[in-house]
Amino acid sequence: MADRIHGIFTPHLVPLDGAGRIHETELRRYVDWLIDRGVHGLYPNGSTGEFIRFAPEERRQIVRIVCEQASGRVPVLAGAAEANVRETVAACEAYRGFGARAVAIVSPFYYRLGPESVYAYFREIALHSPLDVTLYNIPMFASPIDLPTIRRLAELERVVGIKDSSGDLAFMMRMIAAIRPYRPDFSFLTGWEAVLVPMLLIGADGGTHATSGVVPELTRKLFDLTKAGQLEEAIRLQYRLLELFDAMLYSADFPEGFRAAVELRGFDLGHSRQPLSPIQVANREELQRLLRCLLADFGYVEPPPEGCPTRPPDLEQVRLNQIVGDVLEELRHRS
Amino acid sequence: MADRIHGIFTPHLVPLDGAGRIHETELRRYVDWLIDRGVHGLYPNGSTGEFIRFAPEERRQIVRIVCEQASGRVPVLAGAAEANVRETVAACEAYRGFGARAVAIVSPFYYRLGPESVYAYFREIALHSPLDVTLYNIPMFASPIDLPTIRRLAELERVVGIKDSSGDLAFMMRMIAAIRPYRPDFSFLTGWEAVLVPMLLIGADGGTHATSGVVPELTRKLFDLTKAGQLEEAIRLQYRLLELFDAMLYSADFPEGFRAAVELRGFDLGHSRQPLSPIQVANREELQRLLRCLLADFGYVEPPPEGCPTRPPDLEQVRLNQIVGDVLEELRHRS
Amino acid sequence: MADRIHGIFTPHLVPLDGAGRIHETELRRYVDWLIDRGVHGLYPNGSTGEFIRFAPEERRQIVRIVCEQASGRVPVLAGAAEANVRETVAACEAYRGFGARAVAIVSPFYYRLGPESVYAYFREIALHSPLDVTLYNIPMFASPIDLPTIRRLAELERVVGIKDSSGDLAFMMRMIAAIRPYRPDFSFLTGWEAVLVPMLLIGADGGTHATSGVVPELTRKLFDLTKAGQLEEAIRLQYRLLELFDAMLYSADFPEGFRAAVELRGFDLGHSRQPLSPIQVANREELQRLLRCLLADFGYVEPPPEGCPTRPPDLEQVRLNQIVGDVLEELRHRS
Amino acid sequence: MADRIHGIFTPHLVPLDGAGRIHETELRRYVDWLIDRGVHGLYPNGSTGEFIRFAPEERRQIVRIVCEQASGRVPVLAGAAEANVRETVAACEAYRGFGARAVAIVSPFYYRLGPESVYAYFREIALHSPLDVTLYNIPMFASPIDLPTIRRLAELERVVGIKDSSGDLAFMMRMIAAIRPYRPDFSFLTGWEAVLVPMLLIGADGGTHATSGVVPELTRKLFDLTKAGQLEEAIRLQYRLLELFDAMLYSADFPEGFRAAVELRGFDLGHSRQPLSPIQVANREELQRLLRCLLADFGYVEPPPEGCPTRPPDLEQVRLNQIVGDVLEELRHRS
């Protein structure tokens, strides 16, 4: 597995300054902070990074800054989708110059294209990209990349992996079963951290997780615990990460909940380029109070002065004993 | 109704040259041809116009060329959505300079945003745009604009209309019932020419129809016949337009079927920026043979040398007599 | 068109007594009331009639009562879908004995079956049914019947029509274009009264409308006005029917809003077999207040003692002048 | 966990005789065969059992036969949904008499009901059922039971579990996190065997799996291996079960692929009550050839005389080494 892209890659947000421009020093500070807390790689211009809300030259600027600041400490997987194949290939060339390890290309969006179009699009890019290409499948936002198409694309040497954000465990297994025997170097990454531990267990190589931009320590720990076979603790933490993930994902239009959380970790991200209505501003404040409590539970931040709602006293203990009890008791006995 | 944006606006394709760049002379020739054949207005940078596959500066170039060439003969409704509110407002300013009548802004896409975000987005643009704004609702590609949100947005003076591509007649009626009493200047355009005549009958002001870039004479005729109360002929032609529309829409990934048809009308559009697979190239040729026959039926092009499949001999007559017979016989008697 | 099933068929609710059993005398009174107010036919065991919440023998009882009471004054189109083909055919035989004109068979539900299964299912029934069969397409509840399947089924003599509840006008046109030239006796009914007038205009033969169980006078009037070419008034009333339809459909889980409305017309329907929660009971009372006002506007019931909210004073006039103004002014001039 | 319903329950098909009636002796033989091969329980009248294609009295007959034949060797979870609450409660009473352990009630189908209706429906049944009730959530076929509704229903003592067929691992975790701390006796069963092992790992109690009616030995083994912490082998077999599951599920309209497979295990199931078209009959034969090869791979049946396509020679080995390699190597080292 040495050669496969693997581990936790952070599709990070981009701090903006008071004028709404890229806040370079804060971005560099954020990159350092993420690397220090153990993420395996960085993923600029992802969906969490709001790639679509930046101008083409800004997307280049972001990748340049991130590559410079990472400075070889961790690999950079750069989102490189532009308006068309030609522009995308030009971005790939620029990103090679910046030192990116590979590019990630989201499937064509806006139009819902069929499999033949999706294939033709990625093929054209793969044939001309000077960097390795990972496919990015996110059916809720972009044209789906179906299994036969993935199989066809895996025949191209330049295509070295896929990030799938569907969260469908069986689909991940189908991809792995179809491709790994023939392409042992092909990487399978999940974009749905709600089920990160099970995904790793069935053979995924890692993931690109918005949550790792908020709690890099925790996502890294999930990865390490799973790899070390410490499933009891891994699954216990997976349940807690799910609670945090759901709060960030379902309490605001994506990725605003993640922005609200990263702020609590001490970064000034500025205002999103997607304006908020007054109701949304109020909801965001309420969400931040909840998130502060969830993050304080992990010890990552101070709890709010007014305190947090008490959890059911025995919840943790109950979970430890019952949720994964039978399965893991057996494991404990064996080890 | 004098003040409302109305009639048939063409969301035209953009001819590309051999190098894949905007083919300016061919675009100008196409604009003239459309105006000569009676379209009421032009709509550059629409979904048919593949706005998303062009770079920002190319979108400006397209609107500049179209405004120049239209030269006041017909109004231009310019698609102006850019990466974010600031860029979009800058485009609006540029398009005012070019002489556009108004801008059309598609609802935020890629992310599926909720109503509050959709509202905040359009509100921010409407407050800063120097040109009138029409909302563009296309739920199959972009975040839906629901009825309460449309009602709220219609309170802003700058928002002067909506183009709805859902094809849902009842939804159009709900919009008209909710807004027209308070905003008699607000324009309702449909993007679904499959039901153009019924839409006009229940009160829509017109439409922006990809098909009008292929058969401008026919869409204009549908509009005029309906306005003139010649429903029998209007509905007969609506059936024939539906057959053509379906062939272009469902035989290839949008808008490739329309590109194939416009070529048959004598324009060199070049290759799409979305590459085609070999299978798609073959299917496209087959589609063009079918389209040639459909267009030849109208007398717009020569039939292919190998001839066309015979239609059921009495189909036209059957339709004329039976499809809309009872309803319209009565109308004939009255007039 | 003489031979085609046509006009407004009422998919009526079934009154229940205090013990939850079929309330025969009230059902007979309701049948008389509907016929007196002009519906062209009756449609027991439809979706509105909650066929799925009755036992097989109850469904037979309902058809028997309705046929007896109609007593040849209007045709009965009897919903006959049972657990499987054999039971369904047995029901068809029973309904022939009761005097039904034809049966309506909903596409297989629960499982989402593909086109081949849908075809095989209807074919088997059509080959054995002693009564004419109409297909019932309601994709939101049952396996969709797609266009090629409809075309294949229309080759069977016993299949004499389709009721389509999708509300998709273009789909209705596609069906009519594909089948009418070859089967002039085949009937096309819409189940979506929100667009009844446009459906009639493009050639539909009529509809089966839950709303006709509430305001039979109004649906009949819409039909007659359209047939008589009085489109201005037809469309004006279509807008008002839409308002009523939406209130009944979207304010409660179907068909409870229709039950609440029929009660206001003076019928004791008893409690639905689907229990209501306390919140739903309260919402239902609020809905009835709104419905009473809407029905009072038509003069069908007395307004509530506490009065109704004032409508915008000029709403009616505005609509009359503007919504369908241009189109219909022309028509007026011609006649 | 002693008290919770747990393990693998088989939602079995029902053999029919030449006249299309329940084939009692074959059903009894099938029940014995399943119990002998280790399933933990039986689940008559499930979706796989085509409950909707039987008459009410036939559903009773099926449960009676199965309870009699099981004769206390394994618990019976009886599907008891009838046309309405009253009929359903009557079925529950009958099933108690037959000796069923509990009933499973599918959420209301045909109509898509909202959460309040779903709640009111299950509450009414739970208050009157003489047997424990498990909820059955299958959003692709029936009204979804959302998380808040499940939480409310879990407050009723009679409601002792849920079977969820969505296959959504994160949703299962959300249910467990919300309910288990307060209802340690509440059972969580998955209906999606494609991810059985991961479901068990995150705390599910078992599943009701159509596949267990075809390869009861294999599903039982997956369960036992997981419980015993032998994850490497469990996941390896999960991949193989997925291949079989996909073949049965996606090659024919459900549950015909499962019927074709059970026949290969030596049972005469007769013809489905859903007729097959000639094309479907041919496809079914082709599917059986494929299934015979898959089942022969496990050693459950003889390979076909004409042989089976060779699998990639090292596929098994590759999978063993690479798919779950890193994770499980560590586990091996620990134990």
C-alpha cells in the first residue's frame, strides 16, 4: 500500500480578509496548524474549500500558497477542475509547478451528464495532465461516476484513485472489488467521515474529510486506532465524530457549519462569499454555542461561560458497554 | 403588458472556431439570422449557451458581441452569474455598458442551498445590480427557488421577472397568482417549450427556448398564433415542436442535440468543449439524420438524399381531426 | 369521441359509520348528490377512495353500492386492483356483474417494478378481464408506466384508456401523439385537476379528480366551458380551483384534506382508518376554517360566523384583466 | 443483549404449487432446511415473502404453518401489516395464538405519509397489539420513518425494535445513539446484507436478510465470525456475499432473483404471482446460470455441466492480501 495515496486529507476552508480577498497569512497559519495536528495531506479547492466561489486565478493562488507552506511536509492533492478540459489541464500544469502530488477532478456539474460524457471528460484530462489524477465522485452535487465508468477510467495510468462522497459502503466495496486486483496502486478515499472507521475496515485507503479541518487530531486518531486494530475505541470515537459531523452538516447550508467550527479553533475566516440572511446569522450563533460544547467535550476548546447542557450521566458508559460491547469484548479477550 | 419582458428569447449556442475559441463572425451571422427569423430577444450565457464551460472574460466577450450585433433591434437578456456576488455585480455593470436590457441570474448551483441562502444571494445581487434582474429557476441543475422565496424577492424593485424551466404548469400558475396582482410589471417566462402554448394560455409572458435557436420561425409562430387566438393551429404545431424538442433533448447529453440541429440550419458551431466519446460521435450522426428529416418536414432543410421514413399516411390528418377536434370545432363555430 | 370514456369521473371517498364500517346510506346519498351536480361518472376504489385501507370484500361492497345507486344514470369506472392477477380478474368479473362500465387498474405498487414487469402484469389482466381496462399511472405512489409500455399495452383490445396522475402536460401529449392515430377509441384521462383546462385543450378526454367530490359543480363547469371554447372564464376558474386544490392537497396527508372538505358540503364521512395525532386534529380544524372560506367564496357553503380574511380588493379584477388578458381579448374580438 | 431480538432472521419466500396456492409441504421442508442451516429466526410475510401478493387469509396461513413447523426451535417474527389498524391488530392477535415471538409492521405504503401520520399509525397499533412490535423502515417502498419519529415510538413499551432496510450505516448509528441509552432492550436490525459485517461492528443486533434464504450457512457464518472478532475472514466473506447479493438484486425485479436462487438450492417455489414476460423468462435462465456458478464457488451446489467462467486466478489471494491487509495484519499480530 506504500504507493497508494492514503490517510486523511483535509479539504480546508480558505480564510478571507475584511475585503473578501484570500487572507494569505491566516491561510498559512491554518496550514501549519493542520499539519502539526497530524493530517496526512491537504486538499485545496475541494467542495469544503468553496472552489466554485473563487475566480480561476484565485484557485491558483490558493494552491500555490498551500504547496509553499506545506513545503513537502505533507502531500497536496489539488482540486483542479476549471471551466473546461483545456483550462483544467492548464491548472494541472501550474499545480505541478507548485509541487502538488496529484490533482482531484470533480465530475462535470451543473448539467447532469451520462456515463459516456463523464468518461470522455475524464479521459481527455487524464491523457493530457502532467500530474496523477484522482476522480471525485459526489453524486449529490455533480454527475455521478458509475461503476463501469470507474472501471474504464482505471485503465488509464494517470488515473490513480477516486474520492467518493456518497457514503455508500457497499458502493465502495464494489469499486474495490472491481479495480484493486488489477490496479493495486489505485487509491480509494471516502469523503463521508460519518462512516470513516467502517470504510477503513472494508479496505478504503483513507478519506478527505471536512471534519479534519475542525478536529484534525480526532480524525487522525480514528485512522490510527483503526489501523492499529483498536476497534472498540475507534468505534466509540466514530460515534462522537458523527454527532459533531451531523451538527456541522445539517444545521446550516454547507459548508457554513464547518466555517463556524473552524472559527472556534481560533482562526479568522472572514465572511463567506455566500451572503447570510439575518435569520441565518442568528442560527449560526446558536450553532456555534452547540459546537463549542461539543468541542469542549473533547477538550479542544473552553466550554462557554454559561455552561453546556448536561449529557445523560451514563451515556458514555452505556455506549462503551452496550453499543459495541459484544463484538469487542470478544476482541479484547483475544488480544 | 407593454412594460413586461415578453416574447421568445433565444438562449443561443456559441460557435467555436477550429482552435476552440469563440468564433466571432459566425456568432454575429447567427445573431442576425435569429433576429431575421423573428425571435423577440437574445439570451447569451444561458444553459444552452454552455455559460459554465467558458472563462469569465469569454462570457463578457459573448455578451459584448451579441449586444453589438443586435444593435437595439431586439433586447438582450444577459446571463450574468459569476463565481460570487461581487463578480456577478461586476458583470452586470459591464453588461449595462454593452447595452443589455436586463440580466438573468441562475440560482446558486453545485451546492444545493436552502431557501434562506437562495434569498440572501439574489437579494444581495438585486441591491447592487445596475440592471434589472430576472431570476432563473432550473431545479434539475441548480438550487430550487421556491414560491415563498420568489414572493419575497418580488418585493425588490430590481427583480423584474423569473424564468422557470421546470415545465410545471401548476407551479407557473401559482407564481402568477401570488405575484401578478402586486407586481403587474413582473415577467413570467417558461424555459420548457414542450408546453409553450399552454403556458401562454394561462398567462405566461413568453419563454427562453433552446428550440428557438434551431427553428426560430416555428417558436415565433407558436407565440403569434396563441396570441391571436388561433389555438387549433397553435396546438397542432405544439405537437410537432414537442417531437423535435424531445429528439434534441433526449438523444444526447444537453445541449449537444441542439448543437447538432443548429448545424443543420447552416452554422458552423465547431466542437463542444465537452468531449465526445466514439460512441457519442456515432450516435450524433444518427441523431442528425433523424433531425434532418424532422426539419425537412417543416421545409426548413432539404431531406437527406437517402430519404426519410414514411410517417403514418394519415397522421397529420388524424391529429388535426381528433386531437384537438372537439374543443376547437366549437371555437371555429363561434368565430 | 362518442365511444371514448370521457368527462369528469369522481374518485369518491367512502363514508364510514361510528364503528368504522362502510356507511351505506350516506354513501348512497353522496352518490346521488354527485350525480345531481353533474359529474359524468363515478370512480370507486381510487386513491382518493383509500382502496388500500379496505378489505377485499369491502372493496366489492363499495362497487356494488355505487353501481346500484348510480343505476345507469352515469357510468362507473371501478378500481379493481387486488393482491394479484387472479384476485384482480375475479374482482373484474364481480364488477361486470354489478354493471360497471370498465375497471381501472393501478400499476403494481410497493415494489418498484420495471417496464417488463409492468407490461406482463397488465397484459395478463387484460387477457382475462371480462370488462374494459383503463391503466392507472401514478408514479408518485406506484411503479411508473412508461411511454413504450403504454404503447405496447394499447395493442390489446381490452385496454381502452389510461388515467395519468403525473400532471405532466408534455407526457400527456406524448401519449396522445403515440396512440391516438392507431386507437381513436383510446381514452386519455388526467388525474391532476390543477391543470385540467390545459389538459383538455391539448386533447385529453377528461379526468378523474378528487376535487370533483368536493365541488362537482365547479369541475363540471371547467369541462363545459373549455369544450364550449369559453377559455377566458375557464382559465379564471382554473386559477380558483387550483387554490382550493392546493389547500386540500398540501395541508394534510392525502386524502384527509379532501375528507375535511367533503364534510363541509354536508356529508358525515366518519373518521379515516388512518389515525390522526392530536397535532393533526388541530391542523385539520384550522384547515376546515380556511376551506370554509374558500367554498363560501364560490357560494357553496355559508361563511363562518367569525368571517373570512379579506382578499386583496382588486384581485379578481386584476386577474381578469391581466392574467389571461392579451390572449383572450383577441379571442373575444374574433367571436 | 440476552433480551434483545438478535441474529439472522430469514424473510423467506413462499413456495406455490401448480395451481398457484401455498405449497404447504414444500414450505415446511424449507423451514426445516433453514433452521438446520443455522438461521436464528424466521420472518414470514416480509418484502421477500411477497406479503402484498397474498390475500389476508393466506398471510395468516403462512404464519401458522411457519410457527407450527418452527415449533419453538427458533423465534418467529411475523409480518402483520394489513389494510388498516383494526385488521393489523387482529392479525397480531392471531399470530400470538400461533406462537410468534413478535410482529414486524411495515410503515404505511402506497401513500407517502408524513411523520405525524407514521407516528399515529404505529402508536395505535402498539397500544393494541398483544405481541411486541418491531418497526419496519424501508424508504424505497414505504413511507420513511424518520429519526425523531423512531425516538417517539421507542417510548412505547410494546415497540421493541426496528428493522431498517436503507443500508445507511450512519443512519443506523444515529438510531442506536438516540435510543440505546434509554432502551437497552430495543433491537436494531438491518435489512441490507451488503453491509452486514460493518452493521454488526457498529452495534446492530442482527438482520433480516433475503440472502439468508439462499445461503443460510453463509449469513450465519458472517454473523458468528464478526461476533468472534475474526474480522479478516468476516470481511472477506462479506465481499463474496455482496457479489451474490448484487446478482440476485439487480438482475431481476425483486424478489425474482432470490426465487431463482432458492430453486437452485433444491426447492420448488412454483411461479411467482407477478407474471414474467418472455424476455424476463430468458433473462432468468441466464441469471440462474450465473447464480449456479456463484453458489458452486461456495460448494453449495454443483457447477453447471458447461463449466463456469474462470475468475482472475489470484483474485482471492489478492483480496486476502490487499483489501483488508493493513488493518487486519495488525489484528493478527495482536491476537
